[in-house]
Amino acid sequence: MTDQKTDTALSSDPTEVRRQKLAQLREKIGDVYPAHFHRTITNAELAEKYADLADDTETGDVVTIAGRVFSARNSGMFIDLRDASGKIQVFSHKDTTPEEARELLPMIDLGDIIGVTGVVRRTKRGELTVNAQKITMLTKTLLPMPEKWNGIADVEIRYRKRHLDILSNDDSKLRFQQRSQIISGVRRFMEDDGFMEVETPMLHSVYGGASADPFKTHHNTLKQDMYLRIAPELFLKRTLVSGLTDKVFEVNRNFRNEGVSTRHNPEFTMMECYWAYADYEDIMDLVERLFESLAIKIHGSSEFAYGEHQISFKGPFKRVPMPEAVKDVTGIDFLAMKTDEEARAAAKAAGFEVEKDWTWGECLAFIFEEKVEGTLIQPSHVTHFPKDISPFAKEVPGEPRLVERFETYCNAWELGNAFSELNDPEEQRRRMVDQLEQAHARGETEKQLDDEFLDAIDQGMPPAGGLGIGVDRLIMLLTNAPSIRDVILFPARRARD
């Protein structure tokens, strides 16, 4: 029951030992990877069913369980068998286990997957146990298990071989179980709030809906280049035009051909929604209710720890306009400035390096990112973004340089982005044309105008609030994960040389 040499006939190489045992098993039992095996109960169900069983008691009930061998003691007499739901002890002794089953024990290694049929009992020490009557080899593993106490120390191996990380690290396993619960929780919350989920294309002939570099591919039959989705926005808005529903959402995979960091992965998950006859303040309320519900789902409370901080998702969140936030932190009053030149001069005077062609709004947004973002630890809605960088949002009444847009921040991270959506077709076209001209001036020559979207908006889209939430970052917060790669099962990795 170890990965070491067991007798003089076996190799000293752990992998070779396993291959030799596989040969012995094939000779003894034939099929070592049987297609048909049916357990009668999971380990968790077994533990729940017999939770009240007294110590030193045998039930007489016969069950069939299955799982991976995680530890073995006394030459396999005691085995800890784990399935996805938990651990159960298996006991094999000459008084209870036939010799045919016990003969398999020397050929079983840590990591092997076996089935066990036997009688349920609880030991004198209180351990729920199955007294083995029959042992079935289901999968002989050919590689040693990771060291069970410390898991995998090499972070790169953890990300590249996630199956080993989860096998050896209960915290990692729990985190991905919680990820599933969070995504399920997002869907249930949105549906309970009256939103309808739809699916939009991942392959776009024209990329848009966000400012990002796309991944490019080619469709052989259509004989045209296509792009992996960077955002579903323009398709989701068309559903509002169609009248299919007034409240639409999608949990979607997006792809952006940009940097990799602890908060960025080229492939990531978003929840994006649009709500007809609502505005960005309605969306702020929605975000607060959603975030609080997820915290309670995972932690049983709206408060939880992330690193050294105690985070509270109890609404209402702090709400602050971007110009006010910048003024509070830096003293620079952008609302008092009238021109782009004034904004650039003020930024330079404060020690910031800005480009010679930057607008008033670009200077404001840059200084916010440099000086304010890092101060936003508790959840906060930063509102009133510059129109220069927000082509799909409605203007703030009385201040045409700003729009009804907010981003939600927590732990100095952006978690969500939302607008009172622009639905004036002529203004929408003007802004998209301006954005396209700026992109072409920067050398982004492949970017095109999405005429199909503009044609749909000409048909008339109701006033609406829209929202995009970075699900992976939200999961990082709720599971206390230091890197986005810790919450994505198979993150992007550089190819091996």
C-alpha cells in the first residue's frame, strides 16, 4: 500500500512499481478498468444516514461505496476512501473480509480508485467504517499521488495540473465548489428578479461592446475573419429592441487579447444584464442586493474576510461622483476646468505624465485610476464618469461632460460597470463614429462600425439600465483568493518549451 519497493521482484521506481502491479492485477482479475460498477450510496450520504449510529455498533446494513484511496495503514487493513463528497474508512480483516478480497490489498496503491461492498459500523473510537466483504479494482493509477499534507508547492504546477492541486488541496477543492455555488447563485438571483437568460454569439464578424484587443480567427466556409467575443453588450441590447423581454441577462465567457496578471486572464466570465425602463440608480440597488445575497450564500453573513480586510456587502454602498473622489484625494477640481488644455496643465502641475492629446475626461479618469482606486477598500459605487470614455451612456443632466455611469469597486478592484444606456440612435451613431476614428488614429485599423447594431437601435430601444460584472474577481473576493488563476479551473498558461 505504498509507492515504495514492496519486495525483491519489484522495481525501485514508483511508477514502474505501479505498472508491475497493474500487470499482476491483469493476470489475477482480468479487467482492471471495468466499464460497469454501481455504488449504492455516496460517502456524504452514508455519513448523514448513520450520523446517529452509536460507537462500537454494527448495523448489518450492506452498502457499496467507491472512491480514491487516500491513505492506508496496517498493510491496507485500514483505508481512507474518498469520493467527491467526503471520506469513509474501509476495514479489511480476515474475520470479516474474504481472502479473495484481501489478496488485492498488496496490489493497491495510494491514488487507486476502488469499489467496496460491506457492512456499516462505527468503531469504538467513533469512526464510521465499512467492513469490506468485496473489493473491486476500478482504476489503477500509474502515477504517485502528491504529498497529502502540503499539497503541491510549485504554483506553476498547481495551475498547469489542476487535477493534482484539487486532489491534494482541500482549500482549492472547496474554492471551486464555491465558484459553482456563486455562479448558480447569480443565475437564481437574476431569474428570481424577473430577468430572462439568453445566449449570444461568441464568434463576431465585428467586435465591439468594450474597448479591448480581440482574438482573431477565420471561418473557412464563410471565407471571412471573425473575432472571439469581447463583450455581449450589442447583442443583448437587440433583445430589448425585439421586445423578447424587458429584463435580459447572460452569464458569458469573454476573450480579450491583453495582459495576464493576478486580476486578468485572457478568457474570463462576466454577467451582463439590461433592464428596460430602469436607470443606473436602479442598477446600483440591483448590484447591492446581488452581492449581499452571494455573501450570505457562501459565508452565512454579508460580512467576510479578504486578506487583512473585513469586507461588508451590506447595502447601501458608498456612492461618490468621480470628479468629487479625485478632488477629495488630490485637491484637483476638474469641474472648475473648461478646456482639455486646462486639464492637461493641472495634471502636469500635480506631477502626472499625460499625453499631449488627452481630453479633459481622459485626464480625470487617469488620475482617478492612479490615486483613488487604491483607496476603495469597502464596496463603493463611483459615479459620473467622463463622456469621453463612455460612448454608450446617457449624459448627466446639466453636465454634458459627464454621463450616468458607475463602476463598483471593492478591495481597490473594479467589480462592475453600469450605465443609463444611450438609446438616442443619432447620438449613438455619432459617438460610435468618433470612437472608431480615434481607434483608427491609434492604429487599430481592423475595428469597424457595427451597422447591424445601429440599424437595430434605429428601430427603437427603450430606456434601460445596463450592467457588466466581473464574475471571476467577485469569486476571488468571496473565496479569499489572491489570484484570478486560483478561481479559474484551467487558467491561461504559457506553452511549455
